[in-house]
Amino acid sequence: MADKLEELESLVFAGKVDIPNTYSAGLVGSRFLIELRDNKKITGIKCPTCNRVYVPPRSTCKYCFGKLSEWVEVSNKGTLLTYAVAYQPSPVQPVEVPIAYGIVQLDGADTGLAHMLGEVDPEQLKVGMKVKAVFKVKKERVASILDIKYFKPLG
Amino acid sequence: MAERVAIVAAAQTKYHPDRSDVTEGELAYEAIEKVLQETGLTYADDGTGIDSSVTCSQDFWDGRTMSNLNIISYDGSHLSCEDKIAEDSTNAVYCAFGQILSGQHDIVLVVSHCKESQAEKSIIENAAFDPIFMRLLGFDFLTANALQATRYMYKYGVTAEQFAKVAVKNRGNAKNNPFAQEPMDITVGDVLRSKMLVDPIRLLDTKPTSDGACAMILAREEKARKLTAKPVWISGVSNCYETHYLGDRDLADCDALVSAARRAYDMAGITDPLREIDVAEISEEYSYQELLWMEGLGFCGRGEAGKLIDAGVTQMGGQLPVNPSGGMLSGNPTVVAGMARVAEAAQQLRGEAGDRQVPGAGVALTHGVTGFCGQHQCVVVLSNK
């Protein structure tokens, strides 16, 4: 054994905390996801006090803390608020790079919806461009945010 | 405020890409040992020593729940009171400040540690996102922050060249900081030619993987004056959360930082930050963030920070040097980054910052951030008077 600690090899052990989790969408979140799955409809929820339409919907208004219950259907078309194009692969990505990400304010909504962008050359992306939702086919829809495949440029 | 709280000692490890030669506790102790030696303090709850510790670490990075268990034998928490903060470590400084002002404790040790080398960054960051609506899309902080950078450029006309100037300035400043991990002589062209990771963010717009720790001792005024001839006073502090969901706010703005800064400035009696603050240490995990956070901190109007970097206002020798240390871009681990800012600013206000000293610095702004797109912002104002 080496006399000096500095001369020893420093041992490092591999490990992995592997925890199965479940996450509740809540009834408001569930209704939104079920509408995506069953009807290809994007729904929001309106605060009667602040007059804001939230997409995705949530059960309370973050401004007035009021309880929300007024459902509204918003358009599947909207405006691109910002975008980014991932070229760097990572283990959490759902599809292969390059992946274009965007935040889309749907017509009738006051908030943006974060999702992926498709059927577009990254060079053509512009803030303010009109996009529309492309849904997966019925048998692939499972009441998930990924039931929307991506948003593509309109026209 | 009747009672005042001072930083009486602050120390950092040298930041390094891979400290696999030490445990988390051993790494933390490298910084703790320095503040114990500087003050001559030991752990004691009888009024003669450190009577509480606030630690800062994050379970996912440490790979165990109750990550503070990694360091209880190194920070005295098995002998006295201990609290853990799992956000950026500026919040640990805030917590210790509150413990002292409450009258509960007199002398508090604050320690932050993180070894980014030992876990997969994108998986940890992805787990910070809401699991139903955002996590499945594969976001990590890099991709979310790229959405913020694009929006910031679009709304205010700030450019990739201006972001690159931040990367050049800070890595150049790091040459004067013996604790910095990646001092570099680079040009704007080098940044703009570096690998595109997530457009518009390139490799040199980001910080390297980093391991390190920071330790600090805070004390109430009466004790502080006995412990050091150069106390650094915490004159203002506050924090604030943004909304979580990415689409809920305009990412080109940072209202949480505006709010946190306003409260911290009110406490510190600051009305004109650009004129009254001598040096700023801002947590810029990405180059664009230094400019965006400067606007949130009220150093200029919205969309005007690009002009300040162009005019050299924030370089060494400018009106307000920002990140003389080299900032996060030169290598600090997440979690530790905010305390590194506070420790650097404390050295500045003691006139002990060596080659990176801002001459005559009396008031410093420090800032820490947790999460993507400036999710949680914390502002700490320091003064040597």
C-alpha cells in the first residue's frame, strides 16, 4: 500500500436511483388531455375575473387565485411567440435531433403552449409566423401532450 | 433595521471539471476549513462559536435524498442546528441572515457544494419541468433558455454578437481569478464559430461542467466586529418566483427579478442602481442572461443592456464592472454559483480581490438564479460601510 494517500487510485462507484413514479394530471388537466385524444380539440379555461384564457388549463388563476371552471375551446391555429432548434442530442428528447421547439399562442388563448415544430426548415422559422397543430392518428393518441405531434406552418 | 448582519469570512474551492478524488463532504470541507482558520471559530452553541449551519445542495445532483447527509460530519450539523436549502445558494445566505435577525442564532456557517461531474445534467434538468405538459417534450434548461434567448433577441433587437461579448469579457476576467475553472483568451468570432448546441445558443455561450464548494460565516453585528476588522454587511436581500409554465409569461422579460431587486434595493436604500453600485456579480449560466438580468436588476431600461456591453460599461475599468470573477461562464457548479458571487463580492468590498479588484468598491450587487429561464431569482446587496 502506498504511504501517501495522493499516490492511491481514487475509487468511484457507478449507481442509479431508479424510482417508478406516477403523476396525477388532476381533473382539469385530464379533461384537456382527453379532448386531445378523443376529439383533436385544444381547450382552455377562462378566469371570469381577469378574463384570461389559460392553455393548458389549470384549476386556479395565478393572478387572482380564483377557482376556474369556465371551459372554452381555442383554435388549433396560432402565432409563434418564440422558437429554438436543438442540434445537441440529449437522453430526454422524445425524437431525434434536430428538434425545433416553439411556444405558440393559439387563437382565443392568452397564454402560449410549449411544443415542437415540424414540417419546416429551421431557417424559415420566424417569431410571429402562423402555425397549426398536427395531431397523431387516432390509434396513436393516448391522452398525452404528445397527442399533438407538432405545430407546422400554416399554408 | 436595528440589527445588522455581516459576512465575516468567505472561501471557495478552486472550481474543477472533475473532483472524483473527493466525496461531497471532503470537497465542502476544503472551503469550510478556510473560514474556520480565518476566524478561529469552532462549533459551539454556548455563544462562543458557530451555533447553526445552513447547507445548500440538491438531491438529484448528489444522487441521494437528504443530500445534506453528505456533509453533516464536515459542517458541524451533528453538533448543532442545521437547515438545508435546495435552490441556488444565495437563498442559503438569505436563510442564515434571517436566522440571525430572528435572534435565534448569532454565528451561522453557510456551505454550498455540488459535483456536476457525477450526474447527467439534462436528465436532472428535465425533471424540473412539469411532468404532464413539458417534461415529455424533452426540455432541459439549455433548450428552454434558447427559447428565452430567441424571444429576447426578437423583442428588443439584442444580438448574438452582444451575447458573445459577454462570453469574451467574462472568460477574460477569469484570468485574474485564481478560483476560476476556465480562464480564456477568446474573441467574439470564436464564440460565434463555436458549436451550435440549441440555436441561438452556442458552446461558448454556456458554462463548463464544474465541481466546487463555497463556505461563509455570517454573524450579528456585535459578534462580527470581534471576528473581523473588515465586516461586509448584508444591506438588502429578497427573492421571487416566476410562473412555472413556459407559455405563461413573455420570456423576454424577467418580472421576478424586477420584483426581487426592488425589495432588496428598498431595504438597502438604493434608488439609482447603476450609479450607487460599484461592482456586480450576476449569475449568467448562459451569455444572454447577463444582459437580460442586468435589465431586471434595473441597471438600464428594457432592451438596453446590449448597448451597455457595446459601450464597455460592464468591463473592468467601466462604470459598473460585471462579473470581475469571470462569472458562471468561467465555471461554477449550479447550486454553488450564487454563493460564489457573494463570496467574490465580499472579497471586493474587503479590498482583497487581487488582480480583479475594482478600486474603492463599497457597494456590491450579487444575484443567484434557480431553474430554467430565470425561474427563481434572488438578489443580495452588500456594503462595507
